[in-house]
Amino acid sequence: MAPTRTQYRLVQAIPLIPVGIAFFTSFILPETPRYLASKQRHEEGRSVLARLRGKDINDPAIKEEFAIINEQVRTKAADLASVSYWSAFKETQINPNYRQRFWLLMAMQTIGQWTGGNGITFYISTIFQYAGVTGNSTSLISSGAYGIVKLVFTMAFTWGLIDYFGRRRCTLSGLTLQLAAHIYMGIYMGLQPGSSHNRSASDAAIASVFIYAVGWSIGLCTMPYLYGTEIFPTRIRNINYALSMSLHWFFQFAVVRVTPNMFVSFNVWGAYLFWAVICFLGLVILGIWMPETKGVPIERMGELFEGPWYLRWKARLRPDYSPYPSSHSNATHSTSTQPDLETPKSAWQS
């Protein structure tokens, strides 16, 4: 297409299509059980929770979980009205359990961006040319295919496969795919110009770019967004999630800014070596430090962050957990233990 006003408008208009779909479909999404409990819409809240868990509304587990949610909503209402951002952040850093969660999320954001992240996305046309795609039009078509692959895998995993495979498995699998793609691209770029004349090597380099897109999409492209919303209790979630997203956008700007300089200064292959090292460190750090949160209620998230940090990879919920003491007296019930405030000890499965 010729460089006209129509071209500019088309580029700006196309992203409005998925945004518009998301906007209109948001009106048919149900509210969360926690929000419904805060608005005293208990029956509706239990119905949504049962649908989320795939169980009957009269299932004892649904009744018990909703009772915990409702109790926590009531006890935290006054705190949320008076807590300041500074006091919430200070509480996060003073409480060892909260502090572990905060720095884990910050590590995820840091590793995610410095594995190449959005820097590769921004300069994907140039990268395809490095990989052997010739011609601007062919490079742009390949870039469009790259975007489609990212979209499909991101939607597939965020809409269900993350809950099927689990957060840890998706994150570590994604990093592994990214690492493999970076290693191959580093070798391919390091052997230039000879490797560019080998058609098979060039095709494999192009394929590795798409493999990277899959790994990025199923892992740290989306995982910090989800993880950051579910590991913090309501009282401190806003400030901690906001700080993590601020770090995310800062590093995204930094990575996009330095990527072309890295290609020049490190002769292209050095940039891939750098990203491969970050992917390897991410596999080690998150493989040890990141617990699986699939199916874990927010009220019990603290159990996963008790015990030694180097055993976080096998943290599990305590099987004999009960939200209230066995007596279930009215007095005891009204002053029940708040699981996410006192963070009971977890069960470590060897």
C-alpha cells in the first residue's frame, strides 16, 4: 500500500477491532464472587463461585469457600477505607510473607522484559531480515504472521490453558522455548555471513522466531498480569500491583530503547546471547522461587510463601486446613483466623 492517509488510518483503526470486541463482551461477564459479597448479593456470588469451580451451588466446598470470602470482605471493609498507599507498602515490606510475594512479582516482570520481550516485537521486521527473509513486503507479511501466532497462543492460554497446565508449567515451558530460540539465533547470527547462504539454516532461524513467539505468549508475556492479581490480599493488592506494572512499563521502554543498540554493539549474536542468559537465569530463579497458585484461594495464598524460599517450588496447601476452629462457637466464629493475615504454615511435600 502506498504511504497515504488511508494507510495511516488503517494501521490505527485495526487495533480498535479487538479492543471493541473486549469492550462490548465485558458487559456480559459476571462480577467476581468477592465483589458480589461486598455488595451483599450473596446468592448471586455463590452462583458465580460454583460456576467458576465447576461445582453445584449447594456443594459444601462452595459454601465453605464463599463463607471465607464473605467473612474476609466484612473484616477488611474498615481497613480498606482507611489504609493509605504508604502504610500498605510498608506493611508489604515488613511482613516477610508479603515481602516474598512482592519481590517474586518484581523478579517476574524484570526477567520477562529482559528476555527480549517487547524489544523483539518492536523490531521483528528487522529480525526477520537478519534471519534470511528478503524484501520489505515479505518481511512485513512475516511480521503479521508473527503477530497472529502471538495472538492465538496468548488467547488460548489466558482463556483456559493456564488453569489446565498451571502457572509454573506455563512459565517454565515458555522460558525454555525462548531459551532454545535465542541459542539457535545466536549461533546462526554468529556464523554470518556464511549461514545466510544455507537455506535450511535460514528456514530454521525463521522458525525459531515463531518458536520464541509461542514461548513468550504462553509464559512471561501474560503470567505476571495474572500472578500479580492473585498472590496479594485485597488490603495491599492495589499498591503492589501498581508498582509491578510501573516496573513493567519502565523496563519495556528500556528494552525497546536499547535493542537496536545491542544489535549494533554486540554484532546481533551477542544480543541473543544476553537474552539466552536471562532466560536461563529465569528458569533457575523462577523454577526454585515460584510456587504453583492454580486453584489456590486468595485467602490461603500465604501458605505457599511460608517455609524456606528454596523450597517454594514444592509448596502446597495444608490438607488438614479449616477456616475456623473446630468448636465453631459464635464467639470464635466472629474472631476467626484470617488465613492471609497470619499466613499459616504450609505442607511441604517431598
